[in-house]
Amino acid sequence: MLYAGVVARTAAFYKALGVWLEPRPDGREVGEIDGIRVAVVEGRQDEASPGPAVPGTSMIGLRVSSVDEAILAAHQAGGAVLRPTEALDWGRRAVLTDPDGRPVEVVDDIRT
């Protein structure tokens, strides 16, 4: 479950990165990534989220066709770049933040 300040805004971010989500009558957005159930639900507004790489937190990783396109889509959907694109011997990666500040790694197979 991804707890969100505004469910529609957070769901739009993940949809922009290619995650299939479907709105439900109860306000949640639910979908699946390679057989793993994903739900975006309203979080409690009185809780502060911990920063990235803090024990007990997680980072979502998504394989995308292009890191550059993912960054543009994420930005348009309310996300930001936490760590810029870096070229590695197996492809490229960047770390974004979703609208709630959660880190999201995007990777592609493009070698430079």
C-alpha cells in the first residue's frame, strides 16, 4: 500500500510511469505490477513520512523504456528528481520522488 496525501495525485504519478491502477468506489486506486498487488490509499495527515534510506522505509523500483521520458512524465505528474540520471554499465537510473516524497528508482536498458 502506498499511503497518499491526495490519492488521485499520487495515482496519476504512478500511472504516468506506466503502473496500471483502477479507481475504486471507496476512493482507493488499485492495480498490479507483475502479479504484485498495489493500492494507493489515503494516508493519515498527522504522520510525517521518513526520508529516503532510513531503516524501515522502502524504495520502489520500476523498469521503464526510457529514464528521460519517465523523468518528464513524473515531473508533469507532480514528482521531482531526487538523484539525477547516471549511466551504468547495464543501463541508466535515476531516483525520483512521488508527490508524497517517497523515493522511486527508474531504470532502463539504454547504454551510453
